[in-house]
Amino acid sequence: MAWGNAAFATFLILCPATSFFLGILFSLFPYDYPILWTASPTSLSTSFTTLETHLRFLHASPAIIPRILHIVIAVGLLGFLMKLYRPSESNMLFDGASLVLYLCGITVYVTNIVKGLRVVSSGEYGVQELVEGETLMGMKGPLVLEGEAAAAAKAAGKGIGREDSLRVLSASNTILALVLMGVLVLQAGQWYAERKEGQEMERMRREEGGREKVGAHRTLSGKKKA
């Protein structure tokens, strides 16, 4: 892949996609931190309420907001496809691993965050399983529990309550941030490896050029003596 195209593809991966999502997750960190690392029951109660209100506000945002989000996700995937078209060994190693992490992040977003936001907005905790993908109460789906059945499922540990649901969302945000940081580290590692390879190739060319000059000088000296 040409260097110019690779540089543009790297820009698509790092700036519009990865850094954009890390900025969103950073803005959510003040809500997530007390949920995950605060031990005070009083503070936790307030934090749960604050986070719940914020998540309901996010989920009720205009349709243009998730559309922009999904467009940015697609831009990141486009960047990976551009870099992995006719890949070099470096592309296969660093960009392949980065793509795997990026897809893992998309999986966390779809399976935990999107469904978690739906649960928080509906207020039907303990009815929808966040990870396995059951649907909301009243909607068509494989596991829709109502009334005594929902209470029995919650008592049996098959559902996730309010606090656990919010903890799953906060933990998912943290996991997603770590995954995206892994993408940044891999892309930085690729840049460093290619830079060192370029420096080594330049050093070898200089040494080869020096040896050729020395050989030519000795040949010319031998002819003069003759």
C-alpha cells in the first residue's frame, strides 16, 4: 500500500473513529467512576440515580445522534479496509490485531451498551438480560417475562437488577475504553516499527554506497599505478 494512502487510512482510524469514541467515553467517566470504585452506600445511591437520569437523556436524543455515531464507526472500518488492502507483513500484524480489537469494541457496544440503554430507558430491570439478548417486556422475542414470571426469574438470578444493570453499563464503557486504547497502542507500535525499519534500510543503503565508493576509488588508484 502506498505511504500516502496508508497515512490517510491511519488518520481515519485514529482521529474520526478511535479518538472520537475515547472522547465520548471520557465524558462518561465522571458518571462511571463512582459506580465502579466508590464504596460509600450513600454516594452510590446518588451516583446510580445520576447515571440513570443521564443514560435516559442519552437514549432519548434525536435520531441524528446515533446515526452520526454509526457513520463514525463505519469510517473506522473503512480505514482498516484501506490499510489491509494488499497488506504487507506489518499491516497483517498490527492492523489485523487492531481490527480485531475494534470489532471487539463494536461487539461490546451492540451487546451491552445499546441493550443496556434500552433497559434503563424502559425501567424494566430484571426483565431483559443485558448480555444474552432477551427483549423488553411487551415486545416480541424469545424470552419475554411478565408479572409473577419476571419476579420469579429475578429471584432465581436470571435477570439483572437496577444496580447491576448500571454497573454492567459502566464496566462496558471502561472495557471499551481499554480496547480503543489498545488500538492506539498497536497503531503507535506500527509507526515505530516502520520508522525503525526505514532508518535501518537507510543505514544499509549508506553503507552500501560507501563500500561502492571505496571499491571505485581503489580501482581508479590501481589503474593510475599501472
